[in-house]
Amino acid sequence: MVGGREPCPCGSGRRYKACHGKAAATQHRVVRPFAGMASEPDWVAMHDLIPAATAPLTPKSADRSVTLCTLLPMAWPALVRDNGDVLLAAQTQTSSGDVARDMADALDRALRAEPGNPVPPRPLPPDAPYLSDLVDADQPLEVLVHQRFDFWIDDLDSADESTRAGLERANEVAMPTARLAAVSGAYWMQLGDRRQVRWVLPEDEARLIDALARLQVDGGLELAPGTRYLGSFRASGLLVPVWDLPEGTEVDEVEDDAASFRSRLDDALADQTPLTGAQRRARESLRARQLTVH
């Protein structure tokens, strides 16, 4: 992470805010950076939602193992293991308005880096590649959620005391998380004593809000009996509804309910009749409970 008053990573000797930081601050932000990638909701979840997870990627032109992960030590954009395997972070400080292209630049450098080295952040160059240039964009993500960050270290037994201590500090703040198997893009999360489902939905936001309004008026907005719809937020251009779950609810207890809700939502999305007055009022109420996560 580079502060505005710190030296620019490009090596110019100028402060970041007066060099590449100036361009980054005014650069157009790509609202849906992972549009066009298979499993876009899971890409968004890896970037905006879940603390510890990995997913294999298929590089187009390099005979290397590449793994997408949520976060790396020191917020490194990428890391090359001693054996040449590459870890690419989805959650990192970016220098431009295009998160996915910043990730592509990190991956491009990692594929050309010497083994055993992290890839540091840098300003995005004009000729940086796109993710779809480097990895198979049609490959669905097979997300594996972890409860710890042990995937950072290839050989935990040989790690020194300092590395172990840093890893343990990270593990202490990792929230228990699980990916629902019955539907796509939905995650069970435990935040202290609260348990929630956060569901990244790929449909157009306007259509989704209309559909949710229909469900609310019909009494079908709860995920299951005893759950409470809290609202939604936008993450990387997609809408993420959130439900509070009854105390002690585990992920396997909401699988069938999530599948049932997906069916109700699909029916509401297919309904093209004009909204009633009650549904329009519900829509405005739902819109008022939205936040945006950049």
C-alpha cells in the first residue's frame, strides 16, 4: 500500500500523489471488473466478501500452476513459491480503477519472476494485459474456502518463528465462512455471535430489485423461517443481499432453503407485469437500504 506522501513505486523520486497516484486518483473506475469471467459472483466474493479461500486458474500460455487466493501476506498482489507455483491475490491495494487489470499485471509479472519472490505493487502500466489475456475466462471457479491462512506457506513445518507468528495473527481474525453447495455465489458467514448468508447475484440490478420487491410484498423475501432480510450492498458491480440467520444456524441447515429461494427469485425475475403500487413502495424501501462497497 502506497501513501500519497510516500515515494512513488515507479522510482521517479517524486511523491506518489504527485506522480502515478495523481493519474490513479482521476482514472475511470470499472464498475464490473470481473464481467465476462465465468463464475463472476465467485470472483466478486473472492475480492469483496470472504476472508480465506483459493481457486485454481488455468493460464493460457504458461505451463505453471496458478492459484487465485483472497489475500496474501503484506497485501502482496502475487507470490511465486520456491517451486515456481504462483499465488494471485484478489484482495490487494490497486493502483488503477480496474481491479481485474491490476490483478492481470501482477500475474503477468509473477509468471516472469524468479521463484521464491513476492510481486510488489506498482502503478498500472498502459500496456498491462487483461485477465482474459492470461487465464481461461470460461473456466468456472472451484472455490475452496479455508478457515485459516495456512495456504500462504507451502511447508509450514519449516517456517521460522516470525513467519508462524504472523500467520497466527492473521488466522485469529479470519471469520468462519462456508460456500453454499446448492446455489452459486452464496456464502454462510459467522461474524461474532451473528450468522449470515451473503449472496452475490449476477443479474441486472434493476431487474433484481423489482424481483425482490415482488417477493417482499408476497411475503417471500425471507430466506427461511426465522431469518431476517437486512438489505443489500453492491460489490464490484453486483448486488449482494444479506440475511441474518437464527442463532446457531450452520451452513447445511440453509442449503435447501437457499435452493427454494433461488426458485422463487427466478419466478419473480420472469414476471414482466408492471409493479403494483405496493411493489413500487417496496422497491423504494429496498433501494434505500443499499450500500456500495468499492
